[in-house]
Amino acid sequence: MQVDKTINNKITHGLEQDRVRILYGNIREGTPSYYVWSASILAILGFSGANVVGTIVLGTLMLGVQAVKSRYMRAFERLESVGQPQVWENYMLIASFVQACMVSAGVMLLVDLQQNLSTYLIISLVVIPAFASPPVLIASVRTNYAWVLGLLLPVAVKTLVSGDHVYVVFGLLILFGAIPSAAFLGKKICDSFIDTLKLRYENSDLLASLQKEKHKAEKASADKTRFLASASHDLRQPIHALELFSDALEYHLDKPEQFELMNKIKESASAMNGLLYSLLDISKLDAGIVRVDKQAISLLDLISKVKQSLQHLADEKGIVLDINCKACAVISDAVLLESVLQNLLSNAIKYTDKGKVSIFCGVQGDQVMIRFQDTGIGIADSDKESIFDEFFQVTNPERDRKKGLGLGLAIVKRTCALLGHELSVESELGKGSVFSLSLESALVPAQASVSHSPYKPQQLDARVLVIDDEETILDGMVNMLQPWGCVVLVAHNLDEALLHILNHEDDIDMIVADYRLRDGQLGTDVVKALAAAAERDSIPAIIVTGDTGPEQLADVKKAGFHVLHKPVAAVRMRALIQNLLKQARAEI
């Protein structure tokens, strides 16, 4: 209530200020018309034989009152802010009333009612402005009342006391007809204008409130993104170390129960890794750094691949996965579309306790429709928009991590928007849901041939410089890289890394650097500085980062290095190092 009262007071004060500004502005613009009107009255009085001295005095008074009004107007224009709008309105009200009374009374004193033609003409000149004033005095109904009374009351009095029956009737018409009519007309016009002005203020205030709420929402979203980026980075560090030490420890295991325990450790780390990569996907989409490479894709092959990857989840719940798709192709990005299909199928399995999940696809004109239909819990109408929000889950009050973070559909929506694919949902609570995708059909299915070489562990035989400001990460990297046949050099910052560059005659084969080092150093800058110190165009390098903030991800991409996101699986690290070494040695 207090907030509403404050807003109303603010609107009222602003409205009063604008009213007075408009009042003074209109009167200033009407000043030339006043001079023409005054000259016409004086001319008719002169031609009708009115008292010359009286006419001159009246003309002088008319100019004098207008001079006073002009002084008020100049003083008002010098104001930076109208602190007392009512006071300034009263100034103009009094001046207008005095001016109208003086003109009307002066004319009625000087005019000879026996000269019918000139009398009618001059009375018309006095009466007409009473009805013509509302457009000028539209911002102040009180000033309009004063002007009307000032003009018409002296005319009514003079004609009523004239003793002439015609003029008496005329006076009665002015007193009971013209004055109320002119006042009523002015009030209607003024009220309509004030309502419009008030509505503009209310809309302006509403727009300002909406803008303020928008800024608050954007700030909250930015704060949330920064928090997630920071929290994700801090969580990735220990999980990254866990991955490194787990891989190093596996080389020293020799008993089945040890391998079983190690597998459980890796499963737990992998689950946390999956959650963090969901955060990373959201951050990448927010950062606008996801590249889209559209091409013709065999849809049946892709759906079969996704089904195979999630079949074990359906088997665990006793759910049937049914695919009803004809061979067709679509135009999309294979990697991003696979992510969308994976999230939709995973979501359908997650919220289906019995029955089946069906995938239908078929060609409709130049579009291919994909439908994921489940017999799960369904979605309430009130939640159909919310399900695409970050961290929203239909049923997970206990925040069971096995049910994820609630980011899957948020990723799906943003990815579909990026790809230009239409996404829709139909659902009835307790009867399941249908998620539909509409994609552009491809005329010729792509025949993708991807060769997967079997993984053959081999010694890398490389000198690797690892740069990280955390001792546990350095220890983990040493323990992981040494069994791969690497000579590992470690450094905490640029200065220590430069010593390795200067003290070793043999070239550094590879640099693995953390993106964010202490004292504001960035791994990308450190690698460039080391290449310059070694007088080399570049050194094969991998940047490892736990940052998920949109700005940080964009900066890493601009640097042009290969990037791995924490926690890094050992097999991914080894594969990338091996490929980079192979490329570098082929160029020698």
C-alpha cells in the first residue's frame, strides 16, 4: 500500500508540473492572437464613436495586463523545475480573470447599446473567446472558468440593467445559457485532456517499473550465471584431480575386487561429470560460441545410435523402447541434434515408470516430424512452459542427483532455437507426454563413413610441460602422464615455465596449461609468451579450464588453442595429446 501511495504521489506531482507547463506554453503561443483580438475591439470602439480617452485607457490597461502575464511567463521559463505548480497556476488564473474582466467591463462601459450593429459586433467579439478558450486553457479548468466568467459576467450585467427588453433577454441567455455552456464545454475538454495526460504518466511509470523489473531479472540471471560458473569451476578442480589420480592408480591394481571398487569410483565421478557438463552446455549456449555445421543426416542411424546409448536405462526400469522410423534424412547439425534427441529420450525414460517410450518419425511435405511419446506421469498445463526453464523438474523435491539437475529440456529448447527446429509438447497429467520436433527434410540422405580405429595404447615419448597453480593437479598429471611415456615438467606460473624453456636444450613437445592461474595470469597468455621465448611460431598446447561463464568460454575460443573442460577423462586427454603430437611431428 505504501508503495502504491508513493507511486500515486509521484504521478500526481509530475502531472501537476506538466499541466502548468502546458498552460503557460499555450498562453505564450496564443499571445499574438490576443493582440489581434485587442486591436479589433479597440478599432470597433473607435469607429463606433466611443469615448476616445476611455478607449485609450482601455487599450493601455489591456497592454499592461498582458505585460504582467508575459513577465510571469518569462519567469516560469527560467525555472529548471516547477516546485510549486499550484502557485504558478494561481498566478495565471488571477491574471487571466483580471484581464478578461477588464476587457469585458471596459467594453461594456464604452459601448453604446443604442448602436445596434456595432454593439452586436463588439459583444460577439467579447463572447466568442469564452467558447474558443478551452484549446488554449485545456490544462487548467480553473483558469478556463475564470476566463469565461471574466468575459461573460460584465456583458450579462450590462445587458440586464439596460432596461431594453431585447437586451434583458440577451443578458438572461448569457447568464443562464452561455456561462454554464462555456464552463461545461471547457470542463469536458480539460477533463479529457487531463485523463489522457494521467494515462500517459501511468503508462510511463508502468513502463519504468517493467524496465526496472527487467533489469532486476537480467541481473539475477547474470548473477546466477556467474555463480554457476564459479561453483562449477570450484567443483571441477577436485573432480579433475580425482579423474587423474584414478587413472594413475589403475595402473597399480592387480586384484578383481580392486578393479570393482575402482569402477564404482569412476561411475560416481562420471555421474558428477555429466551434471557439470550439463552446466557447461548451458553456458556455451548462453555465450553464443556453439558453432552450427548443418548437413544432411541419416535420421534413422542417429536415432538408433541414441536408442542404443540409453537402452540400459530403459532395461533397468523395464521400459520398452520402440522405434517406428522410416529411412529419411534431415538438414541439421549432427552433434547438436544428437544432444537434443539424447536429452528428449533420456527425459522420457526418466519420467516413465512403466509401459513404453516410442519414437516416431515421418516425412510431411518438406518437413520431417520426430515424436517422442511416453506413458509416463505427464505434465500439468501450468508446468508446460516451466519445464523448459533451468533447474525445473516436475517431480524431484528431494533433488535426487540420479534425476539430474533439470537442465535437459532447457538445453533442448536453446539448441532447437539455435538450429531453427520447431519444438512443441503435448501432455496430459497421468497419461504421458509427446515431444515433437520439426526438421527440414534432406533430399539425399548423407552416407557418412566414419572409421573408428581401435585404441592401441602406446608410449607417447614426449616432453610435456604442465602449468597449474594447484599442487594436487600437478601431482595427478605427473602420475597420469609418466606411465604414457612422457617426461613431465611442472610449473605454477609463467616465471617457472620460462625457466624450463631456458634450462632444457630439447624443445618442449607439448604444453598442458590451466586457463586460470594465480595473480591474474591466463594460460592462453602464458603459452604465447613461452612460444615467443623459445623463438617458435607456436608450441602444441592444450588449455584445461573449469570455467563455464559465457565470457570466459568466448575468450578461450578466441585464443585459438585446443580446449578440454574439467574434469577431463584420461582417454580424452591422451587422445588429444597423441593427435597433436602426431600433427606436430608430421610437420617437421
